[in-house]
Amino acid sequence: MATHMMYERMAPDDPIREPTMVSMLDAGDRVPPFSVTDSDGDLVTNETLSQGRVVLFFYPKDDTPGCTTEAKDFRDLADEFKQADTVIIGISKDPIAKHDKFKAKHDLPFTLISDADGDMCESFGVWVEKSMYGKKYMGIERATFLVAGDGTIAKIWRKVKVKGHVEEVLAAAEAL
């Protein structure tokens, strides 16, 4: 596990505060502890992930162009992931109600998790400083984690570019 300088947030839209040191996950690390409720109302924990292969894809926001394309790409290959014995889970800070609308609108056949308090995003190292039009703010970095059946991280994709990404994740899942 590598350590990197990150900036602490006091609230999601607060300006950047004092820099803090946080752990950045690497392939081979165990999934950090977490406990969240998914869009079906079920509890999902790091222990849940040690029951089989899982793709965790973190994305900034429901119904935005890049996030919608990525979710639809996972949807379109959902059967192939199932054949590879791999479960797909999407994570953003959007509330469950928004996830439900997003799932229904785009016919998404996989679980979406609401990490409203941002704890899971922070523990996976995807809550990062971003910049748009010269303004710095904190947000979710698009990232994907392939978790092996033993609860360790097999592969990580950070700063994901959507085009071709899901096919690359599928190939890695099939190779496990």
C-alpha cells in the first residue's frame, strides 16, 4: 500500500483544507473495511467481496455523459462478466433514490452503492482533488478495482478513460 498526499474535505463542497497523508491501494492489497447499503437495500461489506470476483467501479455522478456511457458499457457486457463469475458493483456518492432512477432509465442489471458520506471513496483513494476551469474541488476519480475471490485487489485502473475500459476489465476478469 503506497502513501500519497491528499487533501482532507470537511464537507463535500468545502474548499480544500489541510493536506493529509492517506493510503493508496495497490494490486495485492486486501480490500479495506467498509459497510454500505446498496440500491436494493442490502448491506454490502468488504467481507461480501471475499465470496467471489467483483468489479468495483467508482464514478462521479449518475446521468452524466461519461458515467452513463461507462454504466451502459458494463450493462452491455453484464452477461460476459457473469460467465466469468464476476459481479459488477458501481459506486458514487449519489443517493439511493437517484441510483434507482439511473438503473431504471438505463436498464442497469447490477448493484449501485451510495457512498453518501464518502468513507468508501476515501478508503479506496478515489476522493481526490480535481480542477475545472481553474477551480479546485474534491470529487470522485473514475477508477475500477477488480477484486479476486479471496478479497484481495487483483488489478486497479485509475483515471479511467471510458472508451474500451469495460472490455479491458472483462479481459482481466476472464484471466483470473
